[in-house]
Amino acid sequence: MGEIEDAIERADREAFTKEPPKTLKGRIGFLIRQFGSAKAVAQEIGVTADSVNRYRRGARRHARPDVAARIDEVVKQRWQPLVRKRRHRQAAATGGITVETRARFGYTAAVGSTDDGRFRRLTVHLPPAYAQRLFDARNHGASDQQMRGIIAEGFKEVYFQDGGSRALGLSDVEINDIDYLDLDY
């Protein structure tokens, strides 16, 4: 995995928007909604469908330790992708993405300007369109270099050109020698 991919994974792990259900009844209810039936949940966690229905109704308030551990594992497996999908949708629609990095930035600019690359520490909030492009690229198996290009283009527009009010002769920005890169959305 590349630096951008690692940063996305870290951001996904760090940002739980809502904890999974804590009670046994709540967890079983969630699993039944996910799997569609008590029988399917029973097969997944290794108990009978009657036991699952007893947990759902609240007739049994505690599961055996091995069953409770399996329920916890299955809930976590199913819960996090929902949270991740919701956060990605929100970042791509309204929130955008914040990129913090220390890297060498080089760029192509008009004749007579200094275009030598140099290390900068930047924290820039990129608009939702860049978040959407970054997530789409990741989902379609883009390389780390391609994802760097998307972030560099966002930096060019938001930071270097300030939305079109300066550095209009700047044509290309590159990110090289990344010390660290963190994403938040």
C-alpha cells in the first residue's frame, strides 16, 4: 500500500461516527437486519435459530462467552463498512477532505518564477469534488501516484492559486518525498 492508501485507511479507522449496539438484543437485531433472517444469523454465529430469537426478544440476556465473542466479531465486521460508506458519502457530497502533509512540492510555473521544489508543511481543506475523485480512484484500484496527482491538483487550486485569485501561471504541481500525510473527513 502507498502513503495515500495508508492515510485513507487510518482516517477510516480513527473516525467512528457511532458505536455499534451494545446490548445483546440490539446486536442481534442489527444482525437480523443485515442477514435477513434469524436462521442466517444462527448459521453465522453457530447457534440455533431459536436461540437467536430468544436473544432478539430479550428472553435470554446473556450469551455464552464463546457465542458472545462471535456475535461481537460479526457485528464489528458488518458495522464498520456501513460507517465508512456513510463518511465517504458525506465527505464527497458536502464535507470535503482535509489533507495535512509535509512533503516536497514542485511545480511548473511561468518563466522567471522560482519553481524549485521545496519542503512545505501544509494543512489544506479540499472541496468535496476532490474527496469524491480520491475515493473513486481508490475504489477503482488507482496507483498511489495517481492519487497523489488528485491531491496535488487540489493543492494547486486551493492553496497555490487560492481559488483563482493568484498564481494563475501555475500549470502543474507535484508532491514528492512525503514525510507524512494525514487525511481527515
